[in-house]
Amino acid sequence: MPRWSKHGRRRGEVAVLQCCPNGARPVGVTPALPTTPDDLARDAAAVAALGVRSFHVHPRDEDGRESLDPQVVAATVGAIRQAAPSLEVGVPLARWVEPNAFRRTGLVQEWAGLPSHRRPDVLAVSVHERGWETVCEAVASVGLGIELGVWTTGDAVQLRLAGVPVNTVRIAVEVTVTDPDTAVAEAVRLLRALQPLPVPVPVLLHGEEDGAWPVLEYARREGFDTRMGFEDTLYGPDGIWTATGNEELIRFALGQPVGPRTGPRRSPRRGLFGGGLRFGRSRAAHRG
């Protein structure tokens, strides 16, 4: 029988670093936000070269709006696959794009009918969304992977009681507390509420906005899978300078050097050390 770590991976498996390049960010929030298939393919190739293994992308139509249309998804995934064939490509079955759970299950069938090089490997489903179990059943029925989003302790308890759906490749624990001084404490609460799971599943832990870097640091120190990209934050770990792109954010996440900071910056905020988060030195990272 395989031996499993406390994080749901087989012993000896290396933690995954996922890139989330755009999310639901509005077009123009930063010039470097990738929205077109070509932009996303460029970023996918860049981060794959750095060792990223998973790419969680929100496809956009020609007007830059999020879309679940099969042809939009096919164009986006196909471009990414051509640029970075080794990447796992994940797409969210977003309720805010299609509120009807039954329609989302229909989309699963349509996506499954796409050519293999143009369909996603993993579909993201959030536990707090009505109908999530039905959607997961539809995903599993066509042989695609599931990334379960857990945002609250209530979500964690619900998942434990319901059981982990078939074809779940990971559970994404999403810390929505953005205060850098308390985000890690919230992460610990979520992780505790999630245990014990009836079956071992890898856990990907990540934060957002000013909580993104403390949570990433905690996740990497504790051996969890994690992620970084413009979906989670627009800023480097100092909290001041706008990142020049997803490649730069991934380099920061890996502890690699980056070029001089010359992009747009925001005013220092109270509560951040020296006006910004100092990667590796945040107080929140030493809690839990």
C-alpha cells in the first residue's frame, strides 16, 4: 500500500506550485494581466520553464469577459497546451459566470467532447456553491479531474461529512482573510477543520491580496502545495511594487532574484512592515 504524507501526497512527492495568471481581475487592472489565448500561452511557457506544473486559468472572450463557452475554453486551453505541453491546465466552473448548476453540468459534457489537446485536465468546483456535488458527479462521469475549493470552516466540515468526490485531484484551501497579520491564523483554522479526511487528497493552500504572500510562505514551509499569480495578488512580497508579470510573481514565490523594481507602486499601508510585506519576515508566518 502507498504511504501518504499528512498533506495527502505519496511519500517522496514534491509539492506542486500552481500559477493562477488572471482570475476574475478586470481588463486593464494592470497592463501585464493576460486575457487573450496568446497572452496566456506566453505566460504559461514562461512559468513552466521555472518549474510550475499546474496552470489555473479563467478563459475570456474577445471582449475580455470571463466565459465558459466551449469554443472560448478550447481556444484558451489549446494555445496554452501548444506553448507548454507539460502543464496541467485547470479551468473553474464558475457560478458567477453561469449561476445554474444544471447548466454547468451540461457544460461539463460539452467540454469533455472537445479534442484532447483543447480541453482542460481539471475543473475547479467550490464547495460553497449550490449544486457542487451534482457538478462533481458530472465531472467525474467524463473522466476529468476535480479541484475542490474550500473557503470557510463551514465548507471544510461540509466536505468532510459529504466525502471527497471521485476524481478529486486536490483540495484548494482558499484563505479569503486579506489582513497579512491574521491570514495564516485563518489558514490554520481551515486546515484543522478539514481534518480528518476519509481519503488522502493533496491540499493546495493559498491566500489573496495582502494575505497572499504570508500564506504562500507558510504553505511552502509546511510542505503544502500552493500557488501564485495575478489572480491572488498584483503585488510582489513587499506589498508596494506592482508585479511586472506572472513570471516575476513565480520567481518571487521560488525565492529567485528578479530585476529592479521600476513599475507602478502604491502608497505604504499602515500595518505592513516598512510600508510593505517583507517576504520571509511577516509576523503571520510565525503563527500556527
